Amino acid sequence: MKFYIRTLGCKMNWLDSARLAAALQAAGHQQVAEEGEADHVFVNTCTVTAEAERKSRQTVKQIQQGPGTVAVMGCSPRVADNGWQEEGSRKVFHSTNELFAHFGIEMDEERLPLQSRTRLPVAIQTGCDNICTFCITRVARGAHRNLPAEAIIRQIQQAHEHGIQEVILTGINLAAWGCENSRRPEQARLHQLLEQILEQTSIPRIRISSLGPQFIQPGFWDVYAEPRICDHLHISLQSGSDSVLSRMIREHGTDEVAELAVQARRRRANTALFADIIAGFPGESDTQHQQGLDFLQASGFSRLHVFPFSPRQGTPAASMVEQLDGSRKKARAAELRQLSRQLWQSFIGTQMGKTAQVLLESSGTSGLSSNHIRVLVNHGEMGEIRPVLLSPENTAQNPS
């Protein structure tokens, strides 16, 4: 069988696709470079927002016009009321086990899904037990589950043996690693996992994906000071207004996030702080929106991932009163994105003249610094980590 995989959404979806590709190849199937060459096209869908759901359905519809069979997988079919139906050349899979069984391939969590020669996402947990009022992902991904430290470390060791220089610790709620369930943030032990990785592997760089602020324990900051941990933190914030955070049931406030920013820069002065932000949550007043803008600027964030609020059927936020109209959400998202551009330009300005350790992702072209700056280079080999003096000529104004 010749196959092609189209992936939409987050790093966990990317990792799921990479695992599928590795399993299919291990079973003797061939991955092709073009959809039109494939007998089966797998579409790994995303449903985190209404726009993501629309794009997923549009992608499937477009691919169905081709000659191959379309296999729909990922988060969208896992949500019971999304109404996916099998028709014509389209097959729909509501779980990974169902998909693997249909194609007669074996699930192997420790098979390395190598799609890059430099960086590799490594899942440390999946699922979430929290009850954020806007979130459909917890429905699609199920309950919080930790992956064992031994298996995580073994995969990192194998990745390094294959030449990978950076792993990206990934999960749906990865900061909750160690919790029996993610409603108990005091049980979180991400810092202990990081300590074990540092002690038992020699991988040069360890990058951490999105973090829930309420799960960060005091011990995290001691391990964050280690230079092998990338000085780049992506915070799952969602709003800079305490009133909005309360309606979201985020289980943290802005004070925790402000302290997190202080602690991060106390240990690593060049830390890049990214944040996810929802624009126009139901009932968000002009004053609360402005509070959010002020907080993000005062806390020293470096970049914002901005999403206009998208009501997802089956979540409490979808039926809240005071839904904002589309134009107001669009306008607020535009303000936040403009702020993000300003924050990034300011952060980049603080880094000029400093030397960054850059992991080259393509020979003699570009690479990524530890604190997530895209840097242009004119020589060097893929996979090499080399010092580069940062200047306006070699730094990208928009991070990748």
C-alpha cells in the first residue's frame, strides 16, 4: 500500500501521524510524497476550534475528489456529536486502536517516529481531567494518563543515538505529569522527570511544550536553570483577566503567571515567554480585555498565540450568555496580535549582540536558538549546534 498523511493541529497530532507512518513502514507499506500517488490518504483532524473543525472537513472533502481512499482520524471523529459518516471512499476511525486494527499494524509506543534529523517530539502524557469551560480537546483525548519515566528516557536515549539533538516534551497537559489525575496539581512532578532525563541521557537540548501555570512546582525552577533545558516557556494562559480566567475555570490566576515570569527570568535572563490567549470569551468586557493587554505587556511576554473564542458544542462556554459577536472577537484578536508583534520585536531587540547556541535544521540555511529565535546561517551542517552572534541581519522577525 502507498500512503500519504495530512496532519492538522498540534504537536500531539504531529506525533500521532509520525507514529502511524513508522508503523505502516515497519509493516512494509510505502510513504509517498504526493497525495495523488497514494492508495490511502490519512487525514489527522483537529477540532480545537470551529475554524479547525471547518478546515478538517474541507481538507477531507478536497482529498475525496482524488483517486485514493480517505482515512479520517484524530480528534474530530473522537467527539461523539461531530457527525462524521463513512461515505464513498471515506473511512472514519474513532480511535487509534480501531485504525491500527483495520490496517493490520501493530501499536508500538517506543518505535521512534523519526521525521526529522534534528528535533523529535516525545510524548510524556496525554489526556486531561480539568474542566475548562471552553475546551473540547479533553473530550477528544480522554482522561489524564502519565507515560512511565523509564519509557520516556529510553526513547530519548534512542533518539540521541539516531542523531537527534533536541527533544520536545509534549502532551495534552504535560505539566501535570506525575499527577494521579490533573485536578490535583499539587501532585505534579514534571521537575523530577526533567531531573531524571538530565541524569540518564546526554541529549544536548530538551525543550518543553505548553505548560499549565498551576502545575509548576517550586522544584521546577532549580532544574530549569540547567542549560540543557531550553530557555523557552510556552504558557497555557488563555486570558490576562482574573475575571475571565474564573469563568473559564482555569484554576489559576494572573498572580501565579506573573510570579512564573519573574522566576523564569531570574534563572535564565534570556527566557522567551510565549502564551496562548483566547480573544473575546463570553462576557469579556472592554475593561477586562484591556486588563489582559496590560497584564501581558507588564509581565514581559515575548509572543502570543491568539485564537478568537470559538464556541464548541458540548462545552459550557458555548451556552453562556453574553456571547460576543464575530466583529468584536476579530477586533480584539487583531489587537492582541499587534501586541504580540510589538512584544516579539522588543524581545528580539534585547537579544541583539548576544551569542546564541543554534541548532541547524538545514545545512547552511537556518536553525533555532534555545530561546526559540529563528536564525539564518551561511554555513554549517544539519544537526550541528553552533554559537552564532545575533544581529538584525540573521534573526527572523517572526518566530517559527
